[in-house]
Amino acid sequence: MSRASPATRVRAGRRGARVQHWPRILWWVVLSAGLLPALWLGARTAGAFGGLGVNPIETLLTDSGTFTIIFLLLALSVTPLRRLTGQAPILRLRRMLGLLAFGYATAHFLIWLGVDLFFDWQLIIEDLTTRPFVMAGFAAWMILLLLAATSTRGAMTLLKRHWTRLHRLVYLAGILGVVHIVWLTRADYREVTLYALALATLLGMRLFWALRTPRKVRGEPARNGAG
Ligand code: HEM
């Protein structure tokens, strides 16, 4: 058996170092990019970049809501992207993108609660019980809250295989998010159509792979108990 020369070993070592480092660098790049919309919205709220326009509350709600759906769709893209590229380290981005989506959803929710409705509980209850688009958005946020709360290593260890099942609810959050936007859109459905198409594609891919892969390979018990 031929042994590698010292020069080959050094080159392989350097390649190994690169392989180890790029996921961490990518993680920081994606996190920094993910925080930019928050900084931009914060700066506009403080009056920079032309401020928030003639209807600041509407701008805050629309922009925070848009960032929420974009990060939710990005979080949902991670697994299909990993499957298509074969690059397992991409999976490290999933939790961070999901938490960014939750962060923007929480900002959006708090803007509605505090800036739009001035924490007037009567108005809040009325909105939550009579406006279907608010109900759908609230349900989506509750799911994201549950997923964020169980996104720790401790929760993963505790819930074992139930964790994966629980975290599939992210698709339901995506559906409710899109339904929320469809319901509140009064004209120009182009943007929400794009979100719906992206979500349908991601869901379709997952479904296609799930049906093609035998349960045993996916690590799930067979329904007939055969293992
Ligand atoms: C995953 C969760 C959510 C997503 C993806 C989302 C997304 C969005 C988007 C994109 C918009 C702007 C639509 C447009 O003007 O074209 C919006 C508006 C709005 N959202 Fe959400 N939202 C979510 C959760 C919530 C929650 C929890 C609430 C409150 C309980 C809420 C209340 C509102 C309100 C009041 C508006 C403004 C409606 C209007 O212009 O009349 N959303 N949302």
C-alpha cells in the first residue's frame, strides 16, 4: 500500500482545515446578513434613510411581516438544499434561520400589540376573535414560539424522535403565514403568489422524497411494526 508523502499530507491537512472552517464562516455571514433587515428597519424608525413614510405603523407591520415570511421560507429551504447539494454543513443554518424568522415574527407581533393597538386588551381580543387573518398569523407565531422554545440541545435530547415530528410543524407555520398574507391582501396578489409558490415547491420536494425513501432508511419505524 502506498504511503502519502509529507507534502501530500500537508496539502490534505490544509484542505481539511478549509473544510472545517467554511461552515463556521458561512454561519456568521448568514447571521450578519439576517440581522441587516432589523438594523435597516431600526434605522428607518429612528428617521434615517427617509424614515417610515406617511404611514409608519403600516410600514413597520408590512416590513416586519415580509422579513418573517422570507426567513421562514429560507429556513424551510435548508433541508432540500442539503439534499440537492449533498453539503451536510448547510444544516447548521437551519436553526439560526428559524430563530431569525421567530425574531422577526415576534417583532411583527409586538408592533401589532403595542404600536398598532396600544396594548388595548379589548381591541386585541376583538381582533384575535373576529379577524381570520389575525387568527392565522397568531397561530403561526404560536407554532414558531413552540419551535424556538424546543430548539435547544436539551429539548432535542429530552424529546428524542418526537423532536423531529414536532419540528415538522414548521411547514404548518409556513402555510398559516401564507394564508395570513392571502387573507389580508386586498389587491395585487403577485407577492403572496410568489410566497405560496415557493412554499408549495419546498413542501412538494419534501413530500416527493418522503414517499420515495423507505421508512427504514428515514430511520422511522415501519407502520406494520416490522422495524
Ligand atoms: C409567521 C407569522 C406571520 C407572518 C409570516 C406574517 C406576515 C405578514 C406580512 C407579509 C404582512 C404584510 C402584508 C402586506 O401588507 O402586503 C403582514 C401584515 C400584518 N400582520 Fe402579519 N404575519 C405573521 C404573524 C402575525 C401575527 C402573530 C399578527 C398578530 C397577531 C399579525 C398581524 C398582522 C397585521 C395586523 C398586519 C397588517 C394588516 C393590514 O395592513 O391591514 N401577523 N403580516
